Amino acid sequence: MGKPGEAKTSNGISRTSAAAQSQAAQFGAVWWVTAWFLLSAPIVFWDSTYCFMRPRSMRGGDLHWIWKPYALYQEIDLVYGEKALQENSGFTSAQAFMSIVETVLNLFYVYKVHVSPSSTAPLIGLCSATMALSKTMLYWASEYFCNYCAVGHNTMFNLVFLWMIPTGMWLVMPALIIVRLGGEVARQLQVAALTPLSRRV
């Protein structure tokens, strides 16, 4: 039931809601981008906090029960394992920190599309997706150039299904988002270029 005096459209949707939906569509709302950003956020937060809480989050630690599946993963990817911790490698926590930054931007995109529609939303989403893709490419490149020093010990099955496919999702999805939102940003720039200066004020 709408607010008193609130105008309705022909299908019963309030004009305010219809306007908000129209603005969301105008400012780059893409359902699958929003879905990915929302679904990936808790996964990234869980993964990042594992990195920050080592060694307590690792097998044998008092908080390991929160990250129990990592008992296996820390043996699959040594960046997450004892070796990196003993060598005081900063890469593990550094990439986790960047993941948190990306996720904050992802959620900011969702806010700017669905809660407070803004023309800056596509640019925010584009920036976060570019960060995610670049970081994951660096992750894979570092493995290649160190002769797979952190994952080369795995069987082919484990390498493909427990490392390549899970981490590869953060190559595929950000790349698709870059194409989609990059096109939206380009469209907005084209519109702005064709808009007389007197109408931009």
C-alpha cells in the first residue's frame, strides 16, 4: 500500500518507485553484475579474514573452526599455507587487503545503482572490476614466473578443480563486467561530448 497521496502508474507501481527503477536502469544497473558483487562479498570477506588471522585461522589454530575448509586449501595453495607464514611473505595479506578494497567498491556500486542512483555507478563498478582482474592476473603470473612454486606440487585434478577454476572465476567475471560497464561509461562519455556546455550546468 502506497503512502497517502502517492501517485500510481497504470500497473499499480508508485511513481517514486518507477522513477527509482528508471534511474537505476539509466545508471548502469545490470542484474548479473549486482548478483556477482553481492554473492562474492561474503566469500571474499571470509577468505581475507583467514589471511589476516593466520596462524590462528590455520589448521591447529584456536579459530580454525571458522575456516575449516582451509585445512585442505592451505595444502593446495602454499600462499595460504605454513610456508608463506614462516617466510613472512607479505603477498598473502597484501592481496587480501586489496580484495577488501575491491569488495567495498563493489558494494558501493550496488548502493549507487539501487539505493541512491548516480551516474558515477558504472565508473565505480568498472574500477573495482579492473582492480580484481589485475590482482588475479598478477596472482596467476607470479605462479608462472616462479615455476608454479606455490601450486606446482598438486595433482592435475586438484590443480584444475581446487585452484584454477575457483581463482579463475575472478578472471572471467571481472573481465565480463569490464566489458559491460566499460561500454556504459563510453556511452555516457559520448552523450556528454554531444551535450552543449550550457546544458551541463
